[in-house]
Amino acid sequence: MRIPWILPFLSLLPFISAATISGNIAFNGLLPLDSLPPTSQISLDHGLTKVWVKQDGSFTFHNVPEGSHQLEPLIPGYIFHPLLVTVQPAASSKSDTAESSTEDQLHVQILNPARQPLPVSAVSLPYPLVLEPVAKENYFVPQSGMNMLGLLKSPMVLMMLFSGIMMWAMPKLLANMDDPEFSKEMAETRQRMQGIQNGDWTGALSNMLAGTVEDKPAAVQSGGGSTKTGGKKRRK
């Protein structure tokens, strides 16, 4: 019958080993204190939890459960390295202060998506967290200079070049077609092809091999004074 009294306390179990994550923004020549935007926030777990950055640059997350959490500053106009904060189970031994207990419970490292995270046995970054800006956001793209290769690859330029080449080459092709020697060669070629089509394979082939067109030899007619083998028989 005591089970219903225990159930409300079960919901408090995740907060027994929960930790508090706090830190500060490191102001420098890149980001002075008076340049901190009023809309600055710190995101935890891809925006699942967000807290505002105070005017002095401090921030605090309360009741962060066990596990690995991605912490990322959202400071408009500035770029920061995201951090991977691992909350470990609370130690059973008693500590002198709550801050030292939280420091032992947290493992902080720079998050690099290109490599695997370091184990919690590796050296941790100092706590409280110190977030230092890396660079300013710059969305200005300088205008590129003249690129002749890119200009030649343009479809419009290619069409203009092709049209210019055709305008220069077509008159020369037509002039070669009007050449008497070229016309004579074309006529000889047509005559050879006609000979092949008419069935004179032997003569057309010999003419093509010899490179000349020869007239067909005239047919030799037999003489009209040929003797008759069988003479008239005399009448007896």
C-alpha cells in the first residue's frame, strides 16, 4: 500500500545526478563587452534548451541530465567552436563545495564533427566554461575578375564563334567547287560511277585503277566478202 506514495518521487530520479553547466563569454579585441548583442543565447542539444547571455557574459544551465550534450553559442555576428559536454554520474564521495563536485562530474571538449569524440578519461577543458569567439561572420563575396576561359565556355560565345567560322569557311568551300580542275575531277568520278551502274564492271574498275577514262573500243565488224563453205551444186 506504500507504492502510491513512492511513485511521485520516481519522477525526481533524473534530477538526482543532474548537473549545472555555467560559463562566461571571453571578451577580447574581436568581441568587446560593449559589442555583445542583446539577443545572444547559448544553445544546448541543438536548440532543445536555450538560455540568455547576461550583460556580463555569463550563462547557466540548470538540471542538465546525464549524457553527452552539444553546447553552442548563438552570438549574432560571431563564430564560436561548439563544445561537447558530458555529464557523468555524481560521485558518491562528498566534496567540499558544489562547484568542485560539478567540475568532477563534467567533461568538456571541443566538438569536431570530422572525428570521434575523446573518451571521458582524456583531459577536460577547464570549468566554468570559457567561450572565446573565433572570428566574425562575413557574408561578403568579392566580385570575381575577368575570366577568359569561363567566357569562352559560354553557349552564346560558342554560337558566335561557330557562326564566324562558317562565314569565313563557306566562301572558300564554294570557291573550290567552282575550280575547273575540281569540276573535271567530279565529272570523271561521276562517269566512273555511271559505268559501274551500267554493268561495265571490268572497264570501270580498270579506269578507276588507272585514273583515266578510256573510250570503249569500237566493235570490229566482220568483212562482207567471206567465202561460203557450201557452193552451189552444178546441175547434171
